[in-house]
Amino acid sequence: MVSLWCMSAVLSPAGAGRAWRWSSGLLEVKKEIEELTEVEEKHHVKTEEKSLSPSLKTNDKICFTCPQCGKSFSCKQNLDLHIKFHRGGKPYECEQCDKIFTIIGNLNEHMKIHTAEKPHICDQCGKSFPQKRNLDEHKKIHTLEKPYTCDQCGKSFPFKGNLDEHTRIHTGEKPHKCDQCGKSFAQKGNLNVHMKIHTREKLHTCDQSGKSFTQKPPFNDHMKIHTGAKPYTCDQCGKSFTQKGALNEHMRIHNGEKPHTCDHCGKSYARKGVLNDHMKIHTEEKP
């Protein structure tokens, strides 16, 4: 890989004229210049001879100048990346949505959005996310203050977006509509899950039972059925579980915690699934 350091030039008199006296890194700089010339020729970039050579600025630093726009860079690597965008280069492009990334790791992280892979799991509630930053943002729900309060039921939220989604329970608003069957949802995430019914998108298939899953975490949990792995053990009663979220829910039996509260009547439950069943009483949806 081309070195990222840049040499300094010192101007000194030599005999009758003036000459440039370079430090011991002259060969390295010369190599970088030759490589830059080769890159320009390979990609048919019209280049003036003076533009290919590093130009000396007033601060005596070697700078690499773009032959197309004249912008200068202190290091060749930065110039190479800059030239890619001049010639329409797209270093790392998502094949599904055409989003562009300069770092391959960022592209890999982005691809989890399309593959439905959610490897980042909250150790408090078991909810999973495709990207770590999504998990970090979610964790604030458990730790941050909740300044946004619903004026109808008094429930508080850490973010205004959460409050906006919550108020749809009271207003009955369902702005997210399926364009295939017309069913509407209050939250975009619920619509995304619903759409998989139509696309039958099942990316992860168990080679033992043939059962398929749209998301990697449920698939991993399913595989533990075959392996018998239960790595999460309750330190109070010794019961073991295949996933951390299940252990967290179990612990509420011992500590009496009921974090899932009905927005309509205020009744609380230890498990989200039980709350969901209860909510059908208010929505008149038969279980």
C-alpha cells in the first residue's frame, strides 16, 4: 500500500544556481509519482505533465494536484480517491439500491438492511437490529430520560418519533399501507414484516427441518432446538434458555417486573406477547 506520509523539501543554494535538496525519502516519493502517472494513463485521464508532478506550496509540503480541477492533496491516496469520483468511479456500490460507499465495511453493514439480517441484539429486551448504531440508539430507551409524554395516557418516550407512533394508538391513524392487499399499519416496521407474506421472502432455511426464516436471529434460535444448546441460565432457579431475551423475561418472575403497560387501561404485564393479546380487547380484535 502506498505510504500516507508526505516529505518536506528544503530549498538551499548549491554552486552557481539553486537546487532542491531532498531527504532520504526521495525514492519513495518518486515511486508514488510514477504510480500516480500509471493510474492516470490506465483510466484515460487527460493529464498535463506538470499536474502529474507534486507541486511545492508555500509551506514547503509536497502536494499532489488533481489534473482536472486543480485541487491539491497532501497525500497520494486522497488524490486517487478524488480522481475516482471525477471519472464516475463508484468504489463500493450496493447492487440493490445503488447507494455508494467509500469503505467496504460500510457497504457490508448496509447490506444487512436488504438481507434482513439482525445480528445486534438488545440484552435487556431481546429486540434485534441490522446495524450496531441502531442497537445503540435503541438502548437509550432503557437508559435515557423520557421527556416526550402522551397527553392522553401519560406514557413517556425518549424520542419524539416514538411519541408520534404511540399517539396513533389513540387516533387510529395507520399511514403505512400495503400496496398489494390494502392493509394498513400504524408503524412502518409492521408493514415491512407484513410485506414478506406477499414476497414469501425466506432467506434462512434449516437443513434439518426445512423450516425457513426471514431473519437470522430467529433462525439461530431455531437451530438451538436441534443442537439442544441453552447457554443462558437463571442464577436463581437454574432454568436455562436458548436466547438471552427469554432469560430476561423469565427473570421478571423472580423480580416482579412488569415493563409492558397497556396504553388504554394501564394494566401491566411481564411479557410483551401477553400485552399484545390483552390489547385485542380494546381493539375488538378476536384472538
